[in-house]
Amino acid sequence: MKTIAAIVAVVSKDVRSELRTRYALNALLMFVLIAVATILFALRDDHLSSDVLAGMFWVVIFFTAMSGLSRIFVSEEERGTTFTLQLVATPSVVYWGKLFFNAGLTLLLTGAVAILYIVVFPAFVVQSPSIFIVTLLLGDLGFAASATILAAIIAKAHSKGTLYPVLSFPVLIPLLMTVMQSTAKALDGENISDAFGDFQILIAYLLIMAGGSYLLFDYVWKD
Amino acid sequence: MFGKIDEMKIVKIASIVLITFVIVVGMVIPMVAVPQTFWQFPLIPGLEEKARNIFYHVPVAWVSVLGFLISLWYGFRYLQTNDFDNDLKSVSAAGLGFMFCVLATVTGSIWAKFNWGSFWNWDPRETSIVILLLIYGAYFALRSALGSDEVRARLSAVYSILAGLTAPFFIFVMPRLVGGLHPGAQGDTSGSTPVAQLHMPLNMRLVFFLSLLGFSLFFFWLWNVCVRAARLEQTIFSNKQ
């Protein structure tokens, strides 16, 4: 119970500081708008296949997330609050707190991108919402699991902004390939049982990456 | 293993002998439609003389994976022991693995141009080697961006373990997602294991495994040289300060 309370405290501290500064949120939402607008300029009049749309959907999410998810640790490093956090909380509490915050941010972001796509692309019709929602949920959680530990690594490095997507891409490829495929299935209106294989891969990815980074986080966090 | 130069001499000579043997034998033995003696390889339709690539390209690709696994293992050992020597071993193995990974990508790509018609096909095995290349690239980019030696050793070890955690997805999952051209890919009736070279006749298999052994020994010899050089470099560097 004490651990859960501590995790909640870490998350609520990050939410409050985010709401006060709007550091990540505003930039992320503007980034989404710009990226979708660019794609619209290029592809507006074409009849796009569901594979292309699903790919574009996750490309926007990947690059937007890469521009914002590292804030969670970089901001601690920049404000010099890392040591305080190390003093008041155990590494596992910090890890789960940051993971939940990032998962929430990714879900918010994906939701925004999904609504934008549905509004601006006539071809982006989600014919089987159940596949779409499960894919987004599992995909975002897996995404946040990898992105959080990599953000903790990147916070110690010099060239944070450019290095983050470079480090994340090879680790995220299995996830991205799977979510692109099952998003295409959702757009094609396939039966939910056709996507169970993809969901199994996503669950396995989530468990492996969350478990692995939980075990490795001590080595990243301690100085 | 390190420091005992006599052992390494055996490894060095054995690798030179084996690789020379494989280069000569793999090129000289004729390929005929119906092999009569042990000294003839079968001619596989669709592959013909290009099948000889298996003796050189596959061992190089294998060594690039071996380099990554060794680097990962010594990264893991570094986290356990905090012994800086493990980091030297890890980064040396990664550097060599990177070199072999580039070689495997280039040789595979040239071969693919002649056999499959284009330099790049995004076959699952090709995708995996590019991802290995990206992981190596990211590993060295991360190392150069970290300031102190201790942090660099620790975080790069964590990164290589994280990247290694995704390996099962590339070995078991991706060949199912993407149709492929390599043996063992989706739709290939001859078997669906990641290691698909076992349908070769005995004499080809012998040359292939000797080549695998030769290239692995060659890797260990190079690795030993790199580690000793890195240790000397470190000694000189710490004496200067």
C-alpha cells in the first residue's frame, strides 16, 4: 500500500508540474497538428490504402512521442531535481510513476492523432473499433514501457534530442510493425479473432520490456 | 583466455588455415547436376554457382550476431561486477561485430542483386540485419554522447541488454509477419526453423561448418587483439593523468 501511495505521489507530482508549465503537452499537440498537416498537403487527394494510412498514423505517433516523452527525465535533470527524487523515493517507485505518466501522455497523444485522422482523412474509417481500441491501448503501453527507460538513459547524455529516436527505433520496431499491421486490420474491418495473434505479440512485448526495464532501472537511475 | 598469448596463437593459425581451406575448397569443387563422388556439390536449380555464397556470407552474418551476444554478455558482467575490464571486452566485441555486420549486409545485398534481382527486398532476414546495424549504430552514438567512463560503461550495457530483449521478436515473430525469400521464411515448404541450412548434402555441410568455425576463431583472435590494445591504451591514458 505504501508503494502504491508513493507511485501515485510521483505521478501526481509530474501531472501537477506538467499542468503548471504545459511544457510537453503544448509542444506535443502542436507537433501532431504540424505532422498531420504536412501529410495532408502531400496526400490529400489520393485514394490511400489502409496499409498506407495505418503506417502514416504510427509514423506521426512515433515522431511526436520521440519529441516529447524524454521530457519526463530530462526535465528532472535540467531543473536539478534528480537528487531530491533519488532521496525521497526508491528507484522502483520512480520507475513505475514515470511509466504511468508516460503511458497516460502517450494515450492522450494517440487519442488526439486518432481523432484528427478520422476527421481529416475520409479514407480513415475504423471499421472494427474493437481491434482499433485494443491495439491503441496495448501499443501505447508497450511504447511507454520502452520509451521511459530510454528517456532515463538519454537524460544523462549530451545530445538528448537527436539521440532519443536513434536509440528508440531499433527497440520499438517489433512493436511498430505489429501495431501498423493490426491498425490496417482495424481499418479493413476484419474480425477481432484475426487480430488475436497481433495482440499476443503486443502483450508479450509489453511484459518483456516493462519487466526488463524494471530490473535494469536501478543501474540507470543511481549515480 | 586473455594474456595467454600461446593459446591465441593456436586460435590465430587455426582460423587462417580453416578460412584458407574454405576459400579454396568452396570455390574449386565443381557443381554438377547429379553428384557422383564426394568431391562434387549438387547444382541447385535457381541458385547454381551462387550457392557458394553460403560458405562466406552466412558465417560473416553469424559472427556479427556472435559479436553482439558477447558484447551483451560482458555488458551484463560489467553491471554485476563493476569491473572496467568487462566494459573493454564488451565494446571491443561490439566494434568487431559492427564491422562484420556491415560486411554481411554488403555481401548479402550484392548477392541478392544477382539472385533475387534487386539489392534490397525487405525480406525478414534482411530487415533483422539492418536492425542489428541500427542497434550497433545507436550503441556507439550513445557511448560517444556520455561523458564519464563509468556512466558510459553502465548505460551502454543497459542499452545493449534492452536491445537484446527484442531479439526473440526478430527471430520468432517477424518471419511470420513478413513474407520472405530466405530459406525458412513464411511459405517455404522445406521447413520453418530459423536455421535452415540443414538440407545441404554432407560435403557442403562439412565445408559450411568448417567455415563457421574458422570465422568464429578469426573473430576471437581479432577480439583478443582489440581487448589487449584497449587495455594498453587505458594504461597509457591513466599514466598520463
